[in-house]
Amino acid sequence: MSTTVLPDRATAPTAAATPGLRGLLWLTLRQNRVVLLVLGALLLVAVADLLWIHVLCRRIVDELQRTGCDSPEARSDAGCWTVYEPIHSPTFWFVQVLQPAVTAVPLLIGVFVGAPLLAQEYERGTIRLIRAQSVSPIRWLAVRLAVPGLAVLAASGVLAVLMTWVWWTDIVHGPYAFDPPFQFFTYPALGLAPIAWSLFALGLGVLVGQLVRRLVPAMFLTGALVAAAHGLVRWARPYLYPIVDQVAAVGTPQPTNAWLLGRGIVLPDGTRASTDTCLFSFHTVPSCEAATASWARFHPADHLLPIQLVEAGILLTLTALLLLAAFRRIRA
């Protein structure tokens, strides 16, 4: 006869009803596994592309130097052109493909990572389960944001560093490409811009999802707002740092890779006329021919870092305010 005694159900140990912070972190990682895998895969592809561009450019430059074809005069030589021509492929890929793709990354993060984070919780009704947990809503949202936030920060940081490195070493100081830093797709792909814009788009998407509470409308609205913010900041960007106003002799060239905002000539009476005025309205400004000097308003290339620091500061401040609003609403 067996003597095994079954334990009393009242005294048997039971699993914790709530997972706590460790379980919440595990749950958040599981909920974001698709986002993490996609970000990781895209980052690996981008890193591979950038390393391919760098290695190929370095190999071509070494060959140009070895054959004596690295001078501007030698490029018209047919023999040197066969060595020089392969550099078109990596530079085209960097300027025409990777830069627009990196420029679009913040918008995609806002739409596909930020907006769904809370919108789908409200739409499914699972947000009500927060109140039943031992972890407070503030801590829940902090952990819920930490995983995608750190992933976006890491991915955009690595991408920004590699993009800037390849642009500086192989494009600006390379033998072929002309790619000033303030061009439409160049500026958002360099330096602090990808990081600041990605975090801003993430924070904006989170708050929009919390306010709209419907997944698809929140995604569309987030995309529209990120695009509008890009347009607004691009309009204001020239004024984020003092503009250089230069008056020099007629024919003085502007600095290399500068962002030209306006130029023209100084008339004999001291007034300024734009270049377009003299080209297309010569009959109304006959004194253009007797110009005493030229003027130009521009940002030199070394203004890139200060402008990006100011812009990043504005975006990160807005990101903090957006997240603060989200935390205040989740507590209410």
C-alpha cells in the first residue's frame, strides 16, 4: 500500500501572480523581437554596404596612386580612365541610394516602431491589464520604451558614425564625388542628424499612438508629422547659426562645399543686386556692368557641426517633452 501523501492545496507553493520587472523586461523583449530583428538585419546590410564602399574606394585610390593617375590632369588620359572609372559605382550607391535611405529611417522608425508601441495596446484593450499588475504604469511604460529606445539609439548611432566616416574619407576627400554636407539628402545622413531625428520620431510616434489609440491612423499621422517637422526644420536650418556675410572683389570664389544662401554684386552706389537680377533684368539695372564688389551669404562647411548641435538640442528637448507628456498621461 502506497504511503505517498499529496500536499495540501492551500499550502502548496504557487507561481507569482505578477512577473515583476524581470518578467516585464522579458515580455517587452518578446513583444519587440520583430523590431529588434528587423533593425539588426537592416543595420547589418547597411554596415556591409558601407564597408564595401570604403574598401572599393581605397583600392581604386591606391591603384590611381600606383599608376600615377591620381592628378586631375591625368583623368583625361584613356589609360587612366579605365582605372578611374570603377569608382563611379560605389560613389553613386552612397550618394543616390544610401543617403536617401538613411534620411527616411527616422520616418520609418516613427511609423513602424513609435506609433504602434501604445496605439496597439489601446486598440486591443490590453492597456487595462496594467492596472492589475504589481508594476506601476510609469515603470511599465519605462520598460516598454527602454528596449526599442535603446535599439533605435544603438542602430542610428552606428549608422551615423559609419555614414560620416565613409563620407569624410572616401567621398569628400575622394577622387570623384562632389557631395557638399548641406545638400538635401547629405545633411540628414551625417553626424548627429540620424540619431536626433530617430529619437524624435520615436517619441512623437509614442505620443501620437497614445492620443489616437488606433494603430493605422496613428501610423499615418506620425508619418505626416515627421515629414512636416523635416520641412519646418529645413526651412529654419540656415538661421540656427550665424550666417557669413562676405563682401569681396568681383569674381572671388565661394569657399569649397559651402551652403550658398545668396550672392550678387555691389553696385557703384553701394546697394546690392542679386545675380539673378543682373542676369535676367540687365536692361533695368544697367550699372551691373560697373560693379565694384561681390557679396555672398553662406554657411561654410565647418558650420556643419554647430548647426547640427543646435538642431539636435532642439530635437532632443522636444523628444523629452513628448515622452514627459506620454508618462503624465499613462499615470492619469
